[in-house]
Amino acid sequence: MDWQRLDRWLKGTRLWRLLLLGLAIFGLCALLPGCSTLDRLRLENFRVEAADVPQLVSPVVGEPKTFNYFLSDESSSSDVLGFMYEGLVTVDRTTSEIVPALAESWTISEDGLTITYVLKENLQWSDGAPLTVDDVVFTYNDIILNPEIPTDTIDILRIGAEGKLPEITKLDERRVQFKIPEPFAPFLRVTGIAILPKHALEESVRTKDSNGQPLYLSTWGTNTDPSEIVCNGPYVIKDFLPGERIVFKRNPHYWRQGEDGEPQPFIEEMVWPVVSSQDAEFVRFRSGESDIMAVTPDNFSLIKQDEEQGGYTVYNGGPTTTRLFLTFNLNKGSIGGEPVVDPIKSRWFNTLEFRQAVAYAIDRETMLNNIFKGLGEMQNSQIAPQSPYSAEPNLPSYDFNIVKAKELLLSAGFSYEGDRLVDAEGNRVRFTLQTNVGNEIREAAGAQIKQNLALIGITVDFQPIDFNKLITLIGDSLKWDAIVLGFGAGEEPNSSANLWLADGGLHFFNQQPQDRPPLPGREVYPWEQQISDLYVQAAQELDEAERKALYTETQELVQENLPFIHLVGQYSMSAVRDKIENVKYTALGGTLWNIYELKITQN
């Protein structure tokens, strides 16, 4: 122990305040079942560490599986990596305007097929090495477009019906050129993809392991020494203890500067304690141990009433961009000769009338009032309402109607034995519904769906599981029945193209794994292929009215065929300590999208 540091602390008053606060927190934790003994111990650990430098503390439920940007496929990793890496451009989340990041400027040819970027001068990586055009070319050509590296990112670069890819060429030390084979409306926005360091990763890309795969595929896992991970974003990883915490520190070579030339970001460190549940996140915020908390309908009233006394502000950004939905596994394929879905269940899931009946049987109005406390809205589209391409409210919807649900089931050959639904072969209709444990909204929605479907004779085995296990089911084994999940949608629908392209990397309701040959028995429905084709056409269309018409058609097809049964979306809300300055909260960016200009004022 550093006894001199301890002596300095004891001579001040801050330690006493922390100790007294600790007793209060421990008592509050003891009263809440969601806050475990381990959570309480973590609170004490963070309190002592927080005494060194001003920190922004923001607990998270869940943690990353990798620190390798292009191998990450879950939101927890994406949130972390978003602070570590930047691309050529970024988006101002208050205006949705595309603005420079690593590039200082760009020019687009008259035919729209060539974009030339000029990098900022004197860019550096977090280890001090120069960041150059070579890094840009390496990121695109050697990683994203490398057929030996499975990354979903490639899907958003595919252009046209044939999925052609751009050509990236170095012109000189500061200029890089992108050539695309045909018009592609969202291409400028797409180049916000993170740039990775050639000098740190080139060898891992070119060197193969004993199985003939690039070493890159096992590089920068969560067991990597944080000092070895080279970044270009505002923060680098200082410390990571699985199940405990993620600590960021300011990237000393980040390119942004304040008005007076001071280095940005202004906040030196961020701490993300890993907590077991939203209850534990709530405890931390109420006790003063964290600075930011996502506000849910369950805690809104209590948080809002103490807003002034607690020294924080509750921001409401309006409808969330996240789409909350129920989806069934429509995959008829097999892996190793074994169907990924029980054939009996698969017949149910792939019957349109079955999916429509389930949609009618879910009481979304009750869900909105009871689970969301009225703080949200019913969703009917895969495109966020903030997007100019959203077709809501002029889309088909499925209002609660048990009579209609039962009529659809009977018309599709199902029948009733007493109050139990059976199929035409006499099989009792029963399936497993999963979501990620710790997300109280999704857990409550799943529990209500179980109750609602019992009204039409369907037995649902509801099973919240660990988020990373859920991701593994979706992306690897493919063995799942039904899932309640959410995905983030932005202003540009093409950013979700890999979810809707028939062979997209995230087309999980009928997944074709990118690292496997075509699954025997997998079928793509005509409506499914039509949605895929429309996404391709919309990305090619430069006329905004025509683009909107194409995306409207995709939304209508999704609602008619229900690969997703859309549920309810809450308002995007967050509580932020008043000591955090320059907050520009939006539903699209949240609290930390402009982290580089946030400041902490000392009380």
C-alpha cells in the first residue's frame, strides 16, 4: 500500500466524505435484491480509485467479448470500441450532418463514383506512430475486404444487386481515393468505419496459424494487455477486469483540441463498472457513485422527483431509435445433418398465419402502460422515426385482438384440445422464448408475451440468459426458437443493411453464417429476397423521393410478413450529473456522442 498517499488523504476531508457515503451506499444496497454483495464491494473499490483523478463513471450491464473492432458483433463491444476508434468522417448527432473526423476534407466526382479524402496533418496513433493513408488502405483492403476475415462490416460496403465492392487506392501521403462501381447514396456516411493501425496489425493479418487462418482472428481479445491495443479515438483502455470494470484514459495523441489548443477530450478518465443488473446501476447513481444512468420507465418517477436535490438533469430525447421486437427462427437449414430448428416448431414459425396470430395476441397497449409507464410509443417499423425514410404511422399494425388471432390459427390448420393449441399432427404448440438477462424491459416484455400467448393456447418457456450466450446462439449455433431483442437504427437505413440482406451477416432470423458453406435446406422466401433487393436498390438511388418510396415498401413488407413482430419503444432518457458540462443529449447519440468536449466541474 502507498502509505504516503494514504497519509495525504487522511489530512483532507474528502476521505471522510467518501467513507460516510460508502456506509450510506452499503445500506442502500442491502435493501435492494438486485445489488449483490459483490456489487457492494465493487462500489467500495471504485470509490477509492476515483479519488486520484476526476473521472466520468458510467456503469454497464454486460461487457465486451473482444477489443478487435471488426470481430465485434455485440453492442457492449461496440460501445467500448466506439470511444477507441474513429473513421474518416463522423456525424453531428444534433444535426445529423456528416462532418470531418480523420479526414479534413473530401471531394466527390461529378458522376458520384469517386470520393477523394484528404487526411488531417500530423495524425498519430495512441502509441505515437504516424497515422497515414497506408492505415486507411490497410483497414479496407487487408481487413474489411479480406475474404479470410469474417466481418459483418463488409455488408454495408456492398453496392448494387451483385454486391460489388469499392476500390481503395493511395494517391499520396495524405490523399486516399475510393472508387465505387455504380451510384451508392450512403457511401459518404459509410466511410465513418473505424480505421485500424497497419503497423500493429499487419503481421497478424499476413501470418497464419496451424489451421491456416490469419492470426488476426485471435488478436486483441479481452485477455490482451491493454497497453498493446493501439487506437486513434479519444480514449484507450487503461484497465479491464472481466466482470469488474473497464477503465479508459485519454489518448495522449488524439487529434482534437479545444479552442485554446488544450488537448481533448477534457475528461481524463472514464470508468465503466460492470454491474449485474439495472437495479445495481440504479443504486450506483442514487448513491452518487456514478455520473450517468439510462432512465427507464420503472425508475423515471423516482429519478425525476429528486432531480434538483440530486444535482442532476433528466434528459428526454423523444422516441428511442432502438427497435424492440419478437422474432422467430425461420431457418430451415441444417448443420452437420441436424436441423437448426426442430422441424415441428419450424413448420409453425414459417407459417405466416401463426406469426400474425402471435402479433395480434400481444397486448402492446398494456405493455406500453404497464411496462413502459406510458413513456414510449408502439413501434411498427424497422426504421427509426428520426429517419426521413420512416413510413410511420402509415403502416399495417397489429392491435390486440384475441378473436382474430384464434381465427388465423384455425385457418392455418391448428386446433384446440381444451384450452391448448395443437397443430394438424396433434403436437402441442410450445416453444422457448429467450432474451438477455439483466435488461428489465426485455425481461418484462418476455414475461408479458408468455402470459398473452397463453390466451391463445400457446405455452411459452421464457428463458432470460447471459447476453454473450444469446449472441453465440444467434450467430454461431443458430439453435434458438424465439427471441425478444432490440437493435439500434439510425437515420440511414442502409446502416442496417446486413440485417435485411438475405445473406447479410446479421440476417439472424434466417441466418446464413459467413464462415460456412450454404446451409443445406435453408430457404429464402420471395418476400425476404424482395426486402433484400429493395435495400440494394434504395442504396443505389440518388433521388430522395425515390429512396423514400423504396424504403417504405420494405417497411410494408416487414409488417405484412412479420420476420419481426415490433413491440414498444421507450423514450430515450438519461440522467446526467450537473457537474458534466456541454451535454448535448439526443436519441441518436445519447449522452456521450460528443465525449471530446464534455467537462467535469468540481463541486
